[in-house]
Amino acid sequence: MQLTFGWYNILELLFCLVALWMGIRDLQGKDPLIHTFFNQYDRDPEYRAMWQKKNGVWEICNAIIFASLQFLGNFPTLSSWAHTIALVVDAIYLILYEIWEHSAD
């Protein structure tokens, strides 16, 4: 068994490292990278802290899952399970995010 890396694999691992860095940065409570005048992050510190923790966990989870998929290529069952878990977690997170965002409307 030989492990080969191409440009696609290296680029995907780089994106996973960036997502991991962003997740750790969110969990530490650093300022968000995007500041806009309509962003509630700048107005409400409790709101920002809550979403930074949630986004941090979500970004770290995605980074770990998608980085591990690079090494699970020879194990199709594990790879498909990891893809399924990632898609389900992302879908649930996005649905809950939309519900929470529009609950104050």
C-alpha cells in the first residue's frame, strides 16, 4: 500500500488546517474575521460568544473529518460513513442556525 499525495490532497489539507485555525480562534473568543455594520457580533457580546463557541466546534469538527478523509481512501466503508456523518452534522447545524437566527423575528 502506497500513500500518494497530489496537489488536490495538499490543497484540501491546507483548507482543513485553515478551518481548524478558524475554529480554535473562535473557541478562544477572538474577534471575527468579517466586520460589517449589520453584523450582530459587534453589537451584542453575549450573542458573539455563543456563536463563536458553536462555530468553533463546527469548524474543528469539519476540519478533522475532512482531513481524515484524505487517509481513508483505501477504506471505502469508513470513508462513506465519515462523509455521511459530516453531511448530517452540517445539515443539522445549518438548520439549527437558521431556526435560531429567525426566532427573534
